[in-house]
Amino acid sequence: MPLLVLALLFFCSFAITGQAQSQGLGVFNGNQDIGSPELSGAVSYDAERQFYTVEGAGENMWFDHDKLHFVYRKITGDFILRTRAEFMGEGVHPHRKLGWDVRSELDPSSAHVNAAVHGDGLTSLQFRPIAGDSTEEKQSSIAGPDIIQLERQGNTFIMSVAKFGEPFTTTEISNIELGDEVFVGLYVCSHDPEVKEKARFRNVRIIKPAWEGLVPYQDYLGSNLEVMEVKTGHRKVLHRSPESLQAPNWTPDGTKLIYNHNGLLYNYDLEQDRPEILDTDFAINNNNDHVLTFDGTILGISHHTEDTDGASII
């Protein structure tokens, strides 16, 4: 295992966290051309690297209608959408665009909000507040970001963008009523009806934030077990759970991750791509505190017992 790889947990609450992903589309379950562009778009998903490659044509996403290729799923309530994205190739039109789109319908004139990065670097939060209305925008001060985040808080939408390794810059709009259930997803628009543009999206995350009234250690957001290559920032989800996964630690040989789940310890074998319970005998009420010796031969664990009135002992 390369030294520039570390383990982390990314807590989220998303309906697919504990379920199989849609065949061929990762976290999405549909894709189509919006507005009948002259050239058909397409999407492919590399499950090993968790990359999405989206091709799209379409003369524009502006005025009272849109033409684009859209890969999407339905979501209700608040959410945070995040990805790292880039165009592939030199491109043709400086106003070709990629990003996140949130739509009331799949109709080309639908009310929507989209976080758009153009080919020439122009970045804007674009929106059509009412179906059939003309599109408006608020431009960001950042040009050419590769990290794009779009968050909904009720009827407020917040675009946060950055170049890798730099802080977010945010742009916000309010009083946009798209309905509780919306289509969210990635898109590409070429801004030229005779051209298809291609873009790659990675580190794609659809996050449902903690709800009001959540009780810690009683209610759980769900967990992703991920690895991240520190140098490039590329992340990969290894394992999902609707419950809490805690404190992953590498074994010294870099082949496994040891983590806690519901009082038990698990070995996640990267080669076999699956977790297995680690036998800790009588200790079945372990919390997230555990540590390996440097040679990997001894594991210290923190276990709750009735004899100590619920306190942890090592």
C-alpha cells in the first residue's frame, strides 16, 4: 500500500448508504438528454476508480430552456452535493459548462439551480426560479475551480467552489422553491449544437446532513469507509453502512484496516474487498479506542464490562 494513502471515515446520511449502488451508474440511477440536443450524450462509470465520464452537447443552459446531458437521482429535503471535476480535451466553445444541477422536473424549461464551471473558467450559480422563466445567475469570484459543492438548506442554495488545496468561496441565493423532491446530478453542456464535450467527475458525494433533533449515539448518520491518496486528493469508498463505523487503523503491512462496529472489531481486507469479524473472545462491547503495536502483533482494545459499571478497561 503506498505511503501516501490513509484511511478515514466520512459520515453521511444518504438513502443508498447501506444498499447496493445502481448498476452501471454508481450513486445515480438515471441519465438522459434534456431538451433534445442535436447530438446524444452519454455517461460511463468506472467502478474501480469511481470516476464518472459524461459527454454532452446542447446549445445552452440559459433563457427559458436548457439543452444538456444529465446523470441524476431523486432526493427529498436538504442535501450537499460535492465533486471534483474537469473537462477532457481542449474543447471548442469557451462557454461549455459542467457542474451540478438540481431540477424540479426533467423538462427543458424546468425550474432549477445549477453550479456551473465554464470552459473559460467563469463560475456561476445559475437559476430559473419558475418553470419557463428566464435564467439568472450570481457569479463567483473564483475562476476555474475543480472542486464544486452545491448545498440546499430549505429554499436557500449555496455554491462553494475551490481549486484543490485552497479554501472554499461561497455564493448564495434564497427563496428558490423547487419542491421537496428534486432531481440532482452531474451535467455537461457543450454550448455548441454541433459539438459534444466530455468531462470527468471524481470524489462524487451526495450527502444528507444531520436532521434537527438528532440524538448522538442513538441516531446515526451512516458511514463510508474510505481511503484517500494524500498527494492527489483522490478518494475511494470501500464500504458503506447505515450505522456507525469507527476508528479505522492500517495494519503495518498495509493490507487491512481494523475498525469498530457495534462493539465488535473488524478486519477490512483490501485485496478481498470485504470485512471480517476479528475475534476478540469475551470482549464484545468494544468502543472506538484501539491501537496496534508497531510490529502489528498485539492489539490493545477498550472494552466495557458490567464489573466496572460500564467503564472502559484496556
